[in-house]
Amino acid sequence: MTKIREITKKLIEFRDQRDWSQFHNSKDLAIALSIEASELMELFLWKNSEDADISKVKDELADVLSFAFLIANNYGFDIGQIIDDKISKNEIKYPIDKAKGNAKKYNEL
């Protein structure tokens, strides 16, 4: 997870050099993340997946990930750990024998 820590450090340095930390409370970061996720979705609207502009997908995905990393930083979360924890929870919710090849939500399996 060293690379994630390095990226988060760069994001914080970029933010702090511009005195933006005052705007980066968790609520506003979550709102910004949602807006960026919508901008990412917009790139696929009315198109086949392969028709989306890849360079724009990269930019919008970077924005989504950046805001997610900053939210995690605000709470002192270890990104690798919280993802591992969520995978463990999902392994229980979605056992292979019931979920394999099935797009149903866990409560419908």
C-alpha cells in the first residue's frame, strides 16, 4: 500500500499548497466524489462501453479515486485494510455456490 500512501501524500501537498484543506471536510469531499462519479458515468451515456473516450475516463476516474483517498485520509483509514475488510464481508454475503454467474443482490440469493 506504499503507492497509495505516496499518492495520498501528493494529493495533500497539492491541496495544502492551495490552502484548500478548509474546503475538504468529509461531507464536501463525499459530494465532490459523487459529482465526479456522475461525470464518469456521463462519458458512457448513450454509448457502448468501448465507445467512451479513454483519456476522459482516465481523468474522471482519477478524480473519483482522489476524492476517495482524501476521505479515507480524513478518517485515518488504511485503504488497503478497509478494502480487505469489505471483501471479507462480501465473501459472506455472496458465497460462491449461490452468487457465481448471478447478478442478484445478496438478499435475493
